[in-house]
Amino acid sequence: MDVAVELARKVLHALLQLAAQPFYYVGIVFVVLQYRRQIVLERQLFSTRLHSLLDTAWKTVLWGIVAGMAASLVMAFIGATVPLGVVVWLWVLSALLAIVRVRFICLAYSVGLLGVLHFIVMAFPALADVDYVGRAIAPLQELPISSMLALVGLLHLLEAFFVGKQGADMAMPVFVEGKRGKVIGGYQLQQFWPVPLLLLVPIQAGSSSAGLPWTPLFGGDIWSAGWTFAAMPVMLGFAEMTTTRLPQVKAKRSARLLLVYAIAVMGLAAGAEWLPGFALIGSIAAMVLHEALFLWSRREETANPPFYVHDDQGLKILGILPGSPAKEMGLLAGEIIHKANGIKVRTKEELHEALRTNGAFCKLEVINTEGHSKFVKRALFAGEHHLLGVILSPDDKAMYVLEQRNINWFTQAERRKSATASGSDTGRTM
């Protein structure tokens, strides 16, 4: 009973600590700004928003809290701990790395760099004798590499689950330039989750803290002196571009790769805990393997043919506007409009003319993603979208494309009226 009371008291103290820190709120603001920027771009490109900022933001925060509770529970039983001074280092490094690339905000890179910095600090002990330098690097001198890697692995395990379930929720159709200069369709996917963690940390001997009712895997005897909880907000994120797959398929593919990475990093954490001299190798490997995920994804996109292009069967659907006739008719991205009102269509102009043959009703023959034909029909009303709310894959008359460039906090997607130009950002953050 005493342990339960003390556990509740320390959890409450950590929650108050979390509420007093700016980092969690900074994470929420970052997420809102990223989603708002996408919705502004959607309005520029399609004259309407495809997603709701409010709905997406509160769901993101809610799922981040759920992830934080699950991760905190697992980390407590593992015994993986992150000192308070290291939390500050993590956030500072993440912010600096995000200036270079948004995908570098991932904890894998900041933890890997901390491991390298720990090795440098230990190799040059004279640095600790300089007053301001010594105070700054003090958290690095006793950096728990195994705990940090375990945290990275666990968070990526959660991220793999979230990406598989929600990775395509904010998918935005875009026009991009293909390998041969032809304008093709694609999807930009991005999701972010601010995650509040409560981490078990040891405290100095002589405290009145009761002993832990379990034996953590990591840490050995350090828990016998006392323990408490410390708040540590982190950011999970996913950003990807695909021109070769449906967004749902791309998200699930990325989730499987993330799962493999998470398991590998958990293995690195175990090696850093029990194998002397493995900490530096594990730190570097965490960064290298994460970068390999990004390069592998780009290679897959380059090697496979574009999916969102028109062919002899008809017009490939890139996306559907919310609340449109096409949405009500059950049309989906990746399907092909073969006939409209009994007339074969191969261009946007032909589709428009075919729909005009009957201003009160339309019937479409559509080839679904499995290659089967289906027929849909609906009455038409004045004021509705002239193409039923279908976003078609681009043709050679596309008025804009989105540049695929590496993004940071200072890059901005821009629309330029041109036959082949404009800007957007792509990347990957995990």
C-alpha cells in the first residue's frame, strides 16, 4: 500500500513537472503549424481543404498521450532512464537538426549524436575542467546509452503501429515531376504525435523512497538507493512521398520497415547494456539504420513505375474532394474512369463533355484497383463541381507541380502559375 501511495504521488509530481515545461507545448504548436501549412496548401491547389485542422490536431494529441502512457509503463519495467540534463540536450539537438531537415527531428538522430558526444567527452576529460563547458557536458559524462537506445526502439515500435493505422489520414494529392520530366500524380503523407513520457529515474542515496516492487532489466543496483519519475516529452513523426502506391499501402509498407528498425534498435540497446565498448557502435548504428530506411524508401519509389498516370483504359483518379458527388458515389483514389454516360473518356475535356450530355444525371463505368469494372450513378444538381469533385491525375497541361526537395523549418511550399513549376516539400521523419 505504501508503494502504491508513493507511486501515485510521484506520478502526480511528474505530471505537474510536465505541465510546467515548455517542451510539450512546443511540440503541440509544431504539429499544429505543420498541419495548418498543409491545409493552406490544399486550399491553394484545390480551392478547398481536404482535411480538418481541429479534428486532426486533437486526435494527434490524444493518441500521443495514449502512446506516452504505454511507453512509460514499458520503460518503467525495463528500467531505461533518461537524466533530466539529457532531456534538455535531446530537445536542443532535435531543434538544431530540424533546421537542417525536418526528418532529423527524429529521436534516433539526436540520441545517436549524444552517444558520439559521450564518447568524445570521455576521450577528452580535460573538457570538464572548463567551467561553462564542464557544466554543459556534465549530463553527457554519465549518459545511459542503453536506456536511450531502448527509448528509441520503443518509440519506433509505437510509431510503426501509428503509421500503419493513421499514416495515410493526412495524405494530400500532389502533382510532381517524374523521372523523365513528365508530370505525374502522387501523395504527400505526414503525421506527427507529441508524446508525453514519464520516465523512471534513480535518485541519490539517503532518500526516504520505498524500494521498487519489481526488478528492472537495466540499471542493476542503482534503483536500491531510491527512485522517482521525470517528465520527458518527445515527438514521433512520419513524412513520406509516394508516386507508386496508394497512400494506405505506402503507410503500411513504411510501418513494416519501422517495425524491423525498432526490433534492431532494441537489440542494440541490449548490446550497449551488457557488452563493453558497444555503446558507440550502437549509437552510430541507430543513425545509420534510420537513414537506410529513408534511402530504401526513395530507391523503391525510383525503381517502380508511376501509379497515378492516365492510360488507354481511361482517366486515373488521384483524389476525391470531401463532400463531393464523387465521394457520395464511392469513387476512390487509384480507380480509373473508363466511361461517362456511355462515352469513353481519355482526357479531362472528354470527361467534361461526356458529363454535359446529361446535365441532370450521370452514370460512370469505373475500373477499380483490382481491375474489375463497377458502375456508379447519381443525380446532378446545380452548383456542384463540374468534374464531380474528382481530382484527376495530371496531364501535359498541368498548371503546377510540387518540387520534391528536402525540407526544414524554413522552407515553404509555394504555388507558381506555370506549365511545369511550383513547390512543395517532401521528407521522412520518424
